[in-house]
Amino acid sequence: MAFADRKPFGLDRAERRNPPQRRRDEVSRGGPEGQMSGPARIPQAAVKGEARQMNKTKLGLGTVQFGLPYGVSNRQGQTAPEEVRAILETAQELGVRVLDTAVLYGESEEVLGSRLWGNHGFDIVTKMPSLLAADGGRFDAAEADRLLEQSLGRLRQPSVYGLLLHRAGDLLSPQGDEIMEWLLGCRRRGLVEKVGVSVYAEDDVEGLAERYPLQLLQAPVNVFDQRLIRSGALRKCKERGIEVHARSVFLQGLLLMDKDEIPAYFRPYARHLEGYALFLQRTGLDAVEAALSYVDGLAEVDAFVCGVNDRAQLLQLAAALRNGLRRRSDEFAPFAARDPALLNPSQWKL
């Protein structure tokens, strides 16, 4: 995927070398964010076959599971560090471009840094915690520099592709202009290629895009959470040249869970969930294929990040994108919801 304003630092992609050969005797584990399950052993030929089909994939790799036991349907806990290397090698072979991480993702940055090889070729995007002091909302540029230096140190990278604010509130604060200038300064110093913000649908996304020269934006987009698509906010971001990454594609696994696995918290939304399950049954769509098909088909989205716990799950995502029944995005329109208590996992009371 090419972007007109992109000027990569360091080596060109043609100069980046492949990682060492993966262990051939590794055994992958089953069970995902939801219900994906894979074969006990994935032959190397299967990886190469998927790679031929996915050289232009929008699929990116979310890495929160590398640092935390994340997700409402995650039964495996935090991914073992030795499995992370296998996931990364497979991701490269599949043509995955984006690795998404954050300071707040536990050990994720450190694990990534210890398992990545030189000249890996991924576009790493990391996110800064709030840059406003808790005592009075001041912005300290020196402290922000220290946080970024530590992040790059954990990642063992001289620079990253994307640097995002984890809270849109930083830019919406009285110190927003000062913080944006710091971000642009990081870009001028060659520490990052694109700067931007991670948002929720409840944030003033259009206002942020109009006020600030953002180059990268991450937002929740899935079959249930279509708010930023239906409002036109992401379309307007694209018109401004902002690269858009979607997250929460499976809504932390909720979109993949069987009826009897869904926590009691979601009982008020049973009718909505059952309606979607009936749609999948009627159309013959697999839940994973449906969730990926919706986001993959959106012109507003340049990349979408999905977390996995093991290599088998990543291969299953690749197969779902390659083999899944394709549906028009408007076919999912009846399942758009509005209630943040359903759509925003930070509000869930589980």
C-alpha cells in the first residue's frame, strides 16, 4: 500500500533482508479472540501459499496480547515470548505491514523489541500515554521526550513509522497546540514518520482532523460499531490525506463468541446479538470471515489490526481473508449499534 507523502527512513524495502528460517518442529496452539481454532501443525508450504495470496493485505498485527492477557474471549492469556517470534516471522511472510503497540500494553514493546530482527521491514506504530500532568494538566516536553526515548529503547528501534497519542483528550485540551508541535518536532527529528492520535467514536474526530495536521489516525471500526463510517468522519479524514487504521475488528472477541459464552453483561443486547447470529446462519458466513470482510471492504480504512495469541490464529485470519465469502459493506448496515456501553470496551462491567 503506497502513500504519496510517505518518505521512509533508513533502508528501502528492497534492501531489507528476510529473517532466519523458522523452526520446522513448532506446534501451534488453538483458540483465539473468540472461537478460531487451528490445526496442531501448520506446514511451511501453507504459509507460503497464504503469502502469495496476501501480498497486498490490509491486515495488521495488534500486539497487546504480547504484553497483557487481553480480550473478553481470551482464554489463553498473554502470548509466550517464544511464540511471538513465530508470529512475527509468519506475519512477514504473509505480507503484514503494520505492527501496533503502545506504552500502556504491559510488556508488549519490550517483547517486540527482543523478538524482532534487524531490518525487519514492518511499520511499527506505538502510542504514548497521556502527556498531560495529572496535577494540573501541564505539558512537559522534556518528559514527553523521555517517554518516547524509553519507548524506542524498549522496541530497540531508532525510529518508528507511527507515533500516536493514546488519548484524544490531550489534543482537545488547552495544551493541544503545544502537544501537536511536539509531535511534529519528533517527525522533524526523524524519530517518527507519521504522527496522529488514537480515537473513540465519541471523540470529536472531524474537529481534530480540521484543526491539526494529523497524518495517522486509529479508530474502532467493526460490524456493530459503524459510527465513524456512517457519520462520514473517516471519509473526511481520508480526503485530508490521513492514513486510517481500524482496531477492535472483533470487538474484543464478542463478535466471535457462541451464545452460551457471552457474559451476562451483554444480556440487554441479546436481541441485537441474536439478529446478527441469524444473519450469519442465513448467509453461510463464518463469524471471522464476516468481521474481516466488513472492515476489509471499507475504502476509508487503509489497515486494520487484529491481535492473535499464536501463529495458527494468524494463519486462520489469512485464510479467512483469502477464502471468505465477500459481502458488500451495506449488507452489514442493519447491525450498526449506537450504545457506547456495548461498543466501547472501556465501559464494559464484566
